Amino acid sequence: MKTRFIASTGEAIPVIGCGTWLGFDHAPGSPGFGKLPGVLDALFTDGGKVVDSSPMYGKSEAAIGKLLQAHKPPYGAFIATKVWTNGREAGIRQMEESMRRLRVASVDLMQVHNLVDYRTHLPTLRAWKDAGRVRYLGITHYTSSAYDEVEAILRTEKLDFLQINYSIDDRGAAQRLLPLASERGVAVLVNMPFGGGDLLLRLRKKALPGWAGEIGCTSWSQILLKFVLSHAAVTCVIPGSSNAAHMAENTEAGMAEPVPEGFWRDKLSLIDD
């Protein structure tokens, strides 16, 4: 899988990861949990590393901890999670609990989820980074209504990562946020690359366009992921999946060189129809 660099350190990470909202909210022993080892195997086999979660995602952190204990990735996993509460002490307790569930002593990336009380949590995260408890820190959101506040934070705070929504049918982040992240040396994780699911469901009813083969795509999901990766500011895209075959299909989008942004100029009308 292709890799891109985290600007603040120069560390390379693979361009396709795995989001865990809904899909990983399963307790060990349940039928849903039984499908998850195959999802991570598909990600790791194809060279992926990034697994993103949150205490908001129900049992997902505990599921990841159990899975990674039993299924060690060949090159290690890059574990990202979030703090999602108000208050310094509550934030510390929640992050401690996340690490317990994930069965780790530190995480690669801790993010302030949806900007909740970020002014309180960012100083804690910087202290934890200095102490080696987190390697990177960042903020997240998933809707354009927060873009003005996200932009203000990017301009005033020193961050390693921004996680934001961006897709072929929701391109607003490319107007200011993605260029600003690049300017500020902030790596970008992209959530909701399939437009929240409705876009992919709609497109799957259409035949693949003839130009799909030109960019090495055999599915609409690969087209949508390659669009996101065509933006140079994007470091890694994290489509959610609880299906091993879908995860393997997604990882294929990260195997070839990125498609130039200009390729899409006369293609978007097909998607927008």
C-alpha cells in the first residue's frame, strides 16, 4: 500500500485505514464480533495500519483491544481514538478507560472528538505527549457546520492531525480546511469518504463508468476512495467496514499511485446526477 507522511514528524503511514463506528460495536462472542478478525486481517495483509475508534462508538474500543491481542499485525497497528467529554478530570478518566479497553499503555493518536471542550483537553494531550502516553494529538469533526470553528483552531493551535469529512459529494473541506492543514503542517484523516453511506448505495445501482479501468478501479467504493486520495493534503482515509471482503476492496484503492486532481474535472457530473 502507498504511504504518506505525517508532516510534524515525517513518519509514513498507509493511505487506507479502517473506521470502526457502528461496524465494530460488537461484544466478543457475538455473531457480529465473529466477522471482525477478517476485517483487520484484510487491512493488515494489504499493508494498512490505521484503526480509528472513540468511546462514543459503544464496544468498538474493547473489540479492537481484544482483536489486536489475538491478531498481531505484521508491521504494527496505528491506533487512533478520541476524548469525548467535558472537564479535565473526566477527560483523563475517559482516556485512561480507552487505553484499558484497547489494552495499550499508550496510543498513537488521541483526538478531541467533535471539538468537545477542546480548550480543556488540548493542554492535557500535550502533557501526555511529552510523557509518551500519546504520540500525536488532533481534533475531529464530521460536518460542514463546524468548519469555521475548525479553521479557527487550525490557525491558533499546534496540532498533528485533523480528522474531517470529505467525499466526492461533500467537497466543502477542500475549500479552506484541507489547504490550511497542509499550510500548517497538519496531517489529515478523512472520515465519511462514502458520503455517509447513501452515496455509495445510490452509485452501486449504476454501471461503472468506462474510465474506472483507467484508474485501476473495479468498484464504486474504490472510485470514491481514489477521489479522496487525489487531494494532496489527505494523509489517510478511514472508511468504516465490518465486512472483510469490503475491507479488501477498499485497500485496493491505496495500492496504485494517486489519481491527479485534474482527472476528476469532467467526471463529477456523473456522480452528481
